[in-house]
Amino acid sequence: MCTPTSFSASQSTSPLLILASQSPSRASILATSGIGFSSVVSGVDEDAALARAERAHGGALSPRDTALTLARAKAEAVAKLPEAEGHLILGCDSVFELDGVCYGKPYEPDVAISRIRDMSGRTGTLHTGHWLVDRRGPEQGPASGGGVARSAEVTFATMSDTEIREYVATGEPLEVAGSFTIEGYGAAFIAGISGESHTVLGLSVNALRELLTDRGVSITQLWSRNT
């Protein structure tokens, strides 16, 4: 079930953009980029969404396509809500790839420790999918929309086992794709990033601009000074 937050359909001045996420990092990116938005949690069953996509695809999805599939599922779930009418809905999802293996959120400390040991001293790729649904008019339905995926390479410092365990003990890497962040405690272990840093944080503002442009909307229309 989708749970709306920070949104009221009765507010005529409500922002045009709805972020289909409860991610503090994505919300922070939009806010610091001057973009007005409200948030609605999608409540999507990610495993079920991927299973449907894999059946349609006839096999496992690539990490990049996995990120885009989940971003689409989130955006379309929120776009079905009555309060989405008249708005643009953005869904995002991130997946980390190492040696062709797709790493989502680890959730469990032992899983995070094992993954970070594998990542130590190496370079992987973070894929972030973006999907935008346009509900501004009656001709735009919840399943209409388009997406784009952006990728960035992340190089990790060589970490001691003590550092890995103490990092996982903070709880920070348990709820993020790939078991790491480039903010907070995780910043100490990031040796380099090749690509747009916002992609690694979970939302490329440049990708959002591209999707908006495809729908005849300038990103300047979303700047909070205009709302």
C-alpha cells in the first residue's frame, strides 16, 4: 500500500514534482538543487516487480536494467494514486555491480561485511535508474512515462577487517545499495568516483532535466523560487 507523505492534493500551490521515494539522500539532492517537490512512498514489492520483468524479458536483467525496472515500478505505483493527478512523478532506484553481480541493499550485517570485503581495494559500478510519469493531463496515464539510467564507477580504498566490521556496526551500509555511501562514515573509504557524483547518491539531477525536457518541461519551472 502506498503511503503519502508531505503531500496534500488540496494545496493549489503544491510542487509539480512528486518524488516516489522516502530516501533522505534523494530528497536532499532535490532540495539542495533548488527543486520544489513533495514525497510519496511507493510501497512497491521489489522482488515481485523484478520477477515480472524477468519473466517478460525471458531471463535475468542486467544490473542497469534492474535499477531502471525498479525506478519504473515505483513511479507507476505512485502515479496510480488520485493525488498524483496533475503532477510529474519521479521514481529512482540504485544497484551496485561488481564482477557482473548485482548488489542491492544488504539488510543483514553478515551480508554487508562479506560484500565490503569483496569491494575493498576494487572498482565497481553504481547504476541509478530514473523514471518519470506525466499525470498533468487526462491523456497521460499511470503507465505512461519514460526513463534513463546513469552509471558511475566507484573505487574503494583497501580496508582492514576491523574497519569493515566497525563500519557495518554503525548501521549505515545496511539500507543502501551496494552496502556503502559516499557520505557519512562511508566517505573515508571512497578512493575515487568516475562519473556524476549525484548518480552515486541515488538521483542524477541532470538525468531529471533530460526527462523533463522530453516532456516539454524546463527544470527551471521546478525551482522552488517558482513554487
